Amino acid sequence: MVDIYLVGVGGQGIITASRIVGDAAILAGKNVLLSETHGMAQRGGSVVCTARIGDVSSPIIPDGQADAILSFELLETLRALCKTSKKTVVVSSTERIVPLSVSTQKLRYPVPEEIESEVLKVAGSYALVDAPSLSRSAGVPMSSNVVMTGALAGTGITGIGREFYERALEMNVPKRIQENLAAFSLGFDAVLRK
Amino acid sequence: MDRILEAAPGSKVLLLGNEAIARAALEAGVAVATTYPGTPASEIGDTLARVAKDAGIYFEYSANEMVATEVAIGAAASGVRALVSMKHVGVNVAADALLTFAYTGTRGGFVLVTADDPSCHSSQNEQDNRYYALLAGIPLLEPSSPQECLEMTRQAFDISEKLELPVLLRTTTRISHVRGPVVVGEVKPGLKKKEFVKDPTRFVTVPAVARSRHLVLLQKLVEAEGLANISPLNKVVKIGIGGKLGIVASSAAFNYSVDAATYLKLDIDILKLGFSHPLPSRLIVEFLKDHDAVAVVEELEPVLETAIRAVAQREGLETRVLGKADGILSRAHELDQAIVSAALVNAFGLRLPELTPAPQIPPVPVRPPVLCAGCPHSATYYAVSKATNKKAVFASDIGCYTLGLGKPYEAADLLVCMGSSVGTAGGLAKVNDQPVIAFIGDSTFFHAGIPGLINAVHNGHKFLLMILDNRTTAMTGHQPHPGSEKGPTCCDITSVSIEEVVTGCGVKWLKVVDPYDVKTTIDSVKEGMAQPGISVIISRRECALIAKRDEKGAILGKRFIDQDACKKCRTCVDRFQCPAISSLDKVQSIDDVLCAGCGVCEQVCPYKAIKEAK
């Protein structure tokens, strides 16, 4: 059983990323359960999706139980740490989206180094992926989520072969598929190099 | 390829619980499907809207849940199959139709899907709609997974036709919005037309008919309990080797119970109730007799627990029944496997395995949902706060615009339900000396705002009603409403003019403004508030998310902050709210990717430091 906790900000394409993981799992002959955030919560707020690969009944991942955190935004990486343990692989985009609470209540957005040190205190490993640049260089600037899905696949933690992810990508992102496959590949390699 | 319609019988596809319900309706040969969108039910209707034409069914987004239910009743009473779906609070609107339809009963299968929202992820309350099955006296099915959403929806139609009763299919957020593998069946054409056979002593519920039909309903409930007792939807699942401890669970609570019992390494039996009303008493008695102690695990209200305790008392059984009355679980908020594990440990006096404590992390700045970049509501609220200096009482309503409640606008003081802004504004205005402004969205206005407006005109209420017309039902995923130009795939629709409705209700002062024109909007609000009676402003501008989606090329009119001209006055972040504008390390800037090019911030800036990017 592998539990993936996907987090980010409404509008970053997190549901699509979780669907790619879900379809890849089924193509690879595994069971999978995904849970999604819809409705009011999506409007620029913190968004959480879960992907539980294997034979489980409930879609929720309890605190301290995630095998991997896939985060699309740095502050949300920090927020997701309650789900980690020393065995957790944390993969995070370098993207920063400043929440209104920072702009208006003068709260502080921690610098990336502080976030890294907090992650390493509680989690097993930490990989940073410059998803915005990689998606731009693949020619699909809106596909940071595809880059991050590639990064998750690159860690090997899901036990799902790359070819299944690529087929799932074609099912879920049929438009500009060549560019998106390139974006996936850049994410995959970014984590492999670590 | 649309996986909902094209998936081959027997193939395994990844489906959302809601999509599985839609697919099942097609497999059941549904003829008519209706809805009013609402999270977490929306994707049932959206899926059917998308495939309606190819599937040869009639689908509509109805004006509200009551009308949706009535349209489906008309079809089902004639003899075809009908599905109506809505969020839990929608059933309150539909209840008037549903409760008496239980008396007349149906000819074609009739399934009402209620998607409940424990923990209020996207709702104003977390009412437990299983009570509606008890209140109406109709069968209740509760799926636990996407696969069961498919199977139970199909069976719901069969049960409905067998008993000639409407059937309630109840999901929750963690059922409707869970995606998992589903082995699909075959899409069947089904009967699409049927001439209504007149039978007024059944279908016209004058008092004499209603009295006799109530007796028929009670008899059918006895028959329904017989079906529940032998239904494969109710079954015992063994964890480990089973034993003398038991759990009764339904819906998502069943999933948490399985995971909790597995985690605790218990040998325990779980009676899973999928067909839970009428309560299958015979099964309950057998299960209680076979076990020393039984915990009832359910979300929200103790519906099963109360009924099971009554059965135990009636039968004189000594099995310990444990549940919310014993304080092992709360009546508030959704459960998870950790909560259920703790409840089982508590109920059965077990030892909780050693837990690794959740890691301690420093406080993280909150990120609640906000109005989007370019949102016309944000522009309207800015204008209203300038025009009133916030010295007004704001009656709000259900939609994205409720997000105006926080700083900087604080434009929501009272909100209870769909359409309530118009009604509550009348009451507020009668007893307050402060001016009253009501906000309502276009879709919500059509849903439940119109009777309130007629009432306000007729009874001489004095307030300003602002109809925030973004041309769509935005919050739930941009579904059309009666004012829209484009509807579902199957059918042509006619756009209903909000202006004509408003003037038709008898309103004498009406103005239409573009909220992106800040000055005109401010002046219009001032003018509207000065009117002696009811005044209406339609603040019209398409939802920024649709406008963006329709854009072929780059978004035009993106703005930036000229840092040389910026006086750091913070007006753009403290008085106006836009997620594209942020203030980090005392520097205000506009995110070039997020900016929607509305240009409102340029009008907000007192120093002309915000400029259009060339």
C-alpha cells in the first residue's frame, strides 16, 4: 500500500494530477482510491487530494501516515508535514503563491531554507522541483502539474512503471500531448538526478 | 472518447462516485434526469448534461431542487425512469414535493440522490438526510464506494419500480468525491416515452385520497423491510476470523470501520447496511444475538443506533449496543479511520497500539478560499464599501460572493440559505435604522430569490437588492441557469431576462452596471440606497474564470505596479482584494500569471501607480 498526499492551491491542477496517478495505477493492475476537493474550497484556497494505491477502504490518510507528499506550492508543503514520518518522501515545487493572510495580516512567508529545514526535521527526504520553469521550457507553461506528476513517478515510490503514467497522461491531458510528455519527462528526470 | 458513455461492459474504469451514479442511470435506462447543481452532488448532473444528446436522454438544469423533483415526478408518474440529484440542503427545497409523492407512489423507477456534506466542506450545515427517508417513509440506499454507487443506483431503480415508491440514494462528500475503479455494466436504451394513464384516486392528493394513500405507503414499508432483510446490499463482513464483537456501519463509516478494525488487528464482524431504511430488523436481531457487544459506527446523527436500540429493547436482547449515546462518537463532523479506531478501543475496552505521534510543525499562515483574480464580485464589493463606508447591514446569499464576508469588504452579515438575502433584508429593514443591502447571485436569484422580491415589492420593504450577475452558476462548476444562453447537450433552451423578471415583479427603480466601471457602480449604489422603496442593481460581468477560458490568445490588459510611482499606501491590498496582488517584504506587486486583466486595481490605486502592461 502506498499513500500519496497531494497538496497545493486551488487552480493548480491537483485533481488532474491525482487522476493521472489513479489511471496509471489501474493500468498497472493495482487498486486505487482518490479523494478530491471541489466547490467553495477550490477558490484559491488550500487544496488536498489523496491517492491510496493498494487494497484500502477509506480514502483519508491519517496524520503521520503518508508515504509521499507531492506539493505544488512551498507554503502548502509546510502545511502538509503533519502527514509525514521519517519514511516519507517529500517532493515539492519551488512555486510560491503568497496567500492573502500574508499580504493583509502581515504574517510571514517563510524563506525556502526554513521550509527545507522543517521538512528534513520530520520527513525522510526532500526533493525540490522548479516546476514553473520546467513546464515553460517544455512549451506548456500551464502544465506544472504534469511536471510534478513526472517527479512523483521519478521517485519510484508508487511502484508504477513510467509507461503507465505516460498512457494515463494521454487519457487525461490529450491536448498538446507531445509537449506534456516532455513536461512529464523533465519532472521525472529532475527527481532522478537527486 | 467520453469514458462515461463509451466504457465497454465489464471493463474497469476510474470513476468518481458521482460519475458512477450517472453511468448507472444510463445503464438503468433512465429517460429523464434533472438537477440543481450543488457540491458535492454537481458532477452527477454535469456528467449527464455532457452525454445527454448521445445517450438519447432528456436532461435539464432546473431552476431549483423542487422544480427538478417535480419535473422528474411528472416523468416517473407517467411510467419512465427518472433521476434527480442534489446536495443535502437541496432536499429541504424538494421536500414538499417528495413527501407527498411518497403517498401517490411512482410508476417508473424514481431515484432521488442526496449528497450530504459531513464537516461542511462546501455547505452551510451538515444535516443528515437519512432522516428524510424516515420522514417520507421511503427506501434508503447508502453506497460506500464508486463501485457501489454504480450498483446501488441500478438497484435503486429496480426497488423503486417493485415497490412503486421513490427511493433515496444517499452519498456523502467522501463517497461522491472519491474516485476508484469501477467495473461497469451495459448501457441500456430504456423506455423514453409513455402516455400518462389517468388515475385520480391515486395521483390527485385531495384529503380523501391522501388519507387512503398513507395507508398504502405504510403497507409498502412493510414490504420494503422484507426486501431489506434479504437484500445482498446488507451483509456481514468478517475482519480477521470474526468473533463475538460486532460493528454495524453504513456509507463512509463502513470504510473507516474496515480500516480501523484491520489496523487494530481485531477479529470482528461488521454488518454493512447498504439498504438501511426500512431497517432490516430480522438481520439486526440475528446479528445482535450472535454477538456480545455491538458498536454502531455512523456519521452525524444516531439514525441506525436509535433504531437498533429500539429493536434490541423490543426483542428483549441483552447484547450491549454502543454508540453516540455512550459518547464513543460525536454527532458532529465526518469520521476517519483514526477516530473510528479510538471509538472501537473505547467501546470494547481495548488497548490502542503504540502510535507514532503526528509531527509538530510551526504555525503556517492560513490560506482560506478567496474571490479569484478579476472576479467581478470583488469589484462590486469594493464599490459598495466605498459607497457605504461599510455603514449598512449586508444580507448575503449562497455562492462565490459569500466570500465577501472577510476583510477587506466585510460584506456579509446574515446568511441562512438559498434566496434568503431577499427575505431577510425585508425583516432587517423593518427593524434597523441602518440602510440594508442584499446580495444575491444570478443563479440563486432564479432559484429562490424571486418570491422574496415579489414579497418585498408587495409589502413595501425598503432595501437595495444587488443581483451579482456573472452569467453562470460559478461556485459549483459553471453550470447554466435560466438566464444562460447555452444549456446541456440534449436540448435548446430559452434565456430568461433578469431585467424583465425584476420589472415584472413590480420594481420601479432598476439599474444595470458593469462592476469593472468602479465610479459608475459607486454612484449607482448611492443612488439606489436613496430610493424610498425597493431598488435593484444588476451588477453584470461574466465570471473571470469563463472569460479566461474563452480567451483564444493571451489575456489582454494585464496590470503591473510601477514601483517608482507606488507610495506603499497599501490601498490595493487593504481596501481591495485580489489574489494576483500580494505584499511581500513591504513591496506590493502583481503576479503576471494570475492577473486577469480586469483593470479594477488601476481604478483603486490613489497614486496611479498601477498601469497596463504593454
